[in-house]
Amino acid sequence: MKQEKWKEIALYGVAVLVAKGGFAGCYPLIPGFFATAYMENLNRTLLLIFSIFGMALFVPVQAMAKYTMVLLLTSVVIKLVEWVNKSCRTYIGAWAAGTGVLLLTMAGELMQIRNRAMIWMGVMEAMFVGAMVIVLAPFLHYFLEGNRQPSRWNREGGITTPEHGEKLHTYAKSFNGLSQIFSRMERFKNNFEPEEMGKMQQEIAGKICMSCNQCAICWQEDTSPMYELFYRLFHSIEKRGGAEEEVHQELSDYCPYSENIIEEAVEIFERAKLNLAWYNRLLENRGIIAEQLNAMAYIMEDCAREYRDISKQEARLLGAVKYRLKERGIVTEEMHLYQRKNGRVSLQITAYSKWGNCIPVKELAKAVCQGLRRDMVPGKYVRSLIGKEETFLTFEEDTMYHALQGVARLTKDHAQVSGDSFSFLELEGGECVMALSDGMGSGINACKESEMVIELIEKFLEAGFQKETAIRMMNSAMVIQGEEGIFSTVDMAAMDLYTGICEFYKIGAAATFIKRGEEVDCISSASLPAGIFHQLEIEKSSRQLQDGDFVIQVTDGVLDYLHVPMPEETLREILETIETNNPTQIAKQVLERILLFTAGKVPDDMTVLVAGIWEK
């Protein structure tokens, strides 16, 4: 028999035994325990039968009649409340039991069923019963539900179990090993090795010299001057693309087929150079693959340690959450509490409405906050209502700050589309990311390139990659694409809404500004754009943001056409004079001031992103 059944049987036994607890003709334990157990998921008919049986054994007939009526009245009130509200709070059950005791005591006094019964004793008994229900209800619920061992689950949106974590560690080691193998293969060649020179020499000799009568004389001995001439010829072609006059003259004096040899050597050498370029390109792609495998290993390691299951350690808190959800008519099938690496908690539950009615998730969030004693909010993709169908829900610890964003942009004169792309992204774990990419040039091609950069970064970040890893993966994809002359800048600001720390990642991007009142801080960069080399240089810095701070990102088109010696200082002065607290208005006013320097013309795509952060 399941443990839950044994617990129910034990409670039926307690319902019989509480009838022995009497004082001065009063038996408050009977209605108090009955009301508490009646609101739990027990067989209510059996509970009533065992309670009456206990009174039949230990309670006088007159008292038994009174308390039987109290139990019936309490059950009717609770059922009516559940029918109307689809739930019954503990205080209502306490009120029903206490009021029933008081009413039956007063009725007994009026009918003089009890000798010298006093109203004040009935009042005290009613208060005792109500208090007993309120105090006993959480403990009884925890006795029935709190000790249940959480099953190991991994449904859609669920967290991986410890076994899955070990597998992820194993997979990560495998990917890391593959990454090292590919990295060891990466040995770029700038010049031809002697063995390759020898093969090219043999190829020329096989095509031209073998038909010559003097072949045996020219190549018979290792000291033959042909070896020296061919060596000098190859180095001359490598440096100049053709034979030097001195080498050409010496070869003509020694060999009657010198013109054919030089022509064949140039052709073979060009073909060898092309093969060398493809070989280095292959090695570069291997390096990219190695970096991607290493990134995959990192994300697996990161996923394996992202969450720590603390359900057992915080069983009492989870019991309190279940109790408060039960009061609202919500049945929880699964409940797990996880702690992130930053110390914040995440609650994941599967629940449904006991009565089939629709219950707002905000109501569940209130119960979760009260039970966990933390400010919790529904997850990003959680539905707003739950009904009779089992629903998976997540609740995240609320952040200390909230952010608002604004954007203003202008397209280059006579251009159809802007080559700038941007994104505002809210990630799990309380991070807000804004990213800006400036495609080289303008028009459709630049737009496609910058859109691809932003889209890749968004996908990698939403998949759980760290910011640097996401940028490197994006760069690898651009290098593999391999279109010449099309590159993009990357400007990313990631704000931790728990701590207010903002991390800046820059790849060939324009300066970023932090506005705090009338003070403006500038963060500049001198790195190359993304997509040029697979070994990417990322300039990273961090700042502590405060309540009311603004982060302003701009593209090169905003700064390059100010026509002043120090454009960053000029834009800093512009930001210092802006007084509004609206991020969109700040962005618009920046562009309006910039157009004063360009006489109203837009010589390049201009984009301004602004994000403001405030305490909740």
C-alpha cells in the first residue's frame, strides 16, 4: 500500500481518538480536527463516519448530538464555499467550525439542554476551534504532501536530472577532445617546403627534360648546376611571379629549352600556390570547427551546472507553497526548486485547477511568493491562465531593476534600406541584452549582413550560450560564409537586472555612452569588425549601473560625420544637455542634434539605441 494511503488511515484513527479530548463538557478537538482534515484531499465521507464513531465511543449522548450537528454544518459551509469560489481558504473553514460551535452552544443554552451552560464558554470554545484550524492546517497539509519524494522528470521546459548532468559532462569531454584534435591539425604554411619544391622540379623534368638528349648529363650528378638553377628559379617566381633576368640568362646559357622550362615552372607554381591557399583555408575551417566544438563543450558544461536542485533542502518552503496553492483550488502534481549559479531560485511546477475553472497565473504567483518568502514572477513564456488540463509553469525570482528601451534611426540618403540592425533581448536569469550591428556600406547587402549577425547572436544567446561564446560562434559562421569585403561590427551591452552590472562587448563598434544625470561616460573600441579572421578579438568591459542610468549605443554613421576633431567628446556634450528620462526621446534628440552638424543630410545610416534602468 502506498505511503499516502497509510497516512490517510492514520488520520482516520486520529479522528476517532480526538473525541477523548474533553474539558468541562466541551470537546473542541473534534470540530477543529474535522474542519482541518475536511479541507484536505481525504475521503470526506469516511472522515465524517470515523469522527461520529469516535464520539459514539467517548462522548456523552447530548454532546454527541451537538458536535454531530457542528460537523454537518461545517461540511455544508465548506462545500458551499467551494462550489461558489472553486476553493476554500483556511480562515473560512476556521470561521465555519468556530461559528458552528458557537451557534450550537447558544441553541443548547436557549433550549436548556445543558445545565447552567454559559455563553462565554461557547465563545471561548469557538475561538479555540478557529485558532486550532488555522494553526493545524499547514502542519496537516505538510504531513500529507510535504514528504513526498519529487520524481525525476524532464518534460518540455523541465530541468535535467543529475544523471543527465553527468551525461552532459561526458559529452562535454568528448567535444573538448575533438576540439583539441582539430586544433592540433591547424598548422598554416606560408612557404613551400623542400619536398614540395622537389616534386615541382620532378614534374618539370618529367614533361620537358625527358625528351632531351642531354637529360642524363644535366641530372646525372647531384652537383649538377641544374639543381641550383631550379632552386633559384622557384624562389624568383615566388617573389616576383616570374624568373629574374639573371636566372633567365643563366638557364638559357645552360639549357636550350629554357623558355619552356620557365613557362611550365610558372604554371606549376601558380597551381601549387592555389593548392596552398586552399590548404590554408581548410586549416582555417578546421580551426573554426575546433572553436565551435569547444564552444559546444562549454555550453554542455554550463548546462550541467546551470541549476542545482534544492527541493529536498527546502522541503518546508515547498510544502508552504503547496498549501497556499491548495487553498486557491490548485492541485500540484510536480514541484521542484532550483538554484542558479548566481544564487537566484527558479520554481517549476505542473498544476491544474481542482474544479476545472480558469485561475490567473498571477494568483499562483502570490501563493509562490508567500510560500518561498521571496518576490517571484511568472516565467517569460508562461501562459496567463490554467484550467483543468495539467500545465507546466515556471516562476523566477524577481529582479531588483527593470529596463526600458528606445531606438531612433535614419536611412542613408537615396538608400532603400538601412544597413544597421539591432535587437533588444530579455534572457532567463534576469539579463537584458541590447545588440547593434553596422553592416559595411549601405543598402540591401549591408542590411542582410547585419541582420544575419544579430539573428545568430539572438539564437545563440537564447540557446544558453555565454555572450563571448555566442559572438565567437557568430564570427565563425561569417568566416565560413567567406564573402569578401562584407563585414559587420558588433556592439553588445548585457545588463544584469539583479545587480545592475552591465557588460560591454565590442568588435569594431563605435563608442558607447553611459549617461548618469549630467555626467556621461564613454566606452570606446579599436578592434576589427567580425567576419575577417576566425580568431576574434573581443574588447570587454563592465560598469556598475545605478537607478536612472542610460546606456546609449550608436553606429559609425552618427559619429563619423560630425566633422569635429573629437566626435566622441562632441556627442558626450550633446548627451549632457538632454534632460528627458524617456529612452526613445533621448535617441530622437541625439539624431536631431547630429543633423545640425550635417546640414540636414544623412550621409550614412544612423542608429541610436538607448536603454534606461530603474529600481523597482
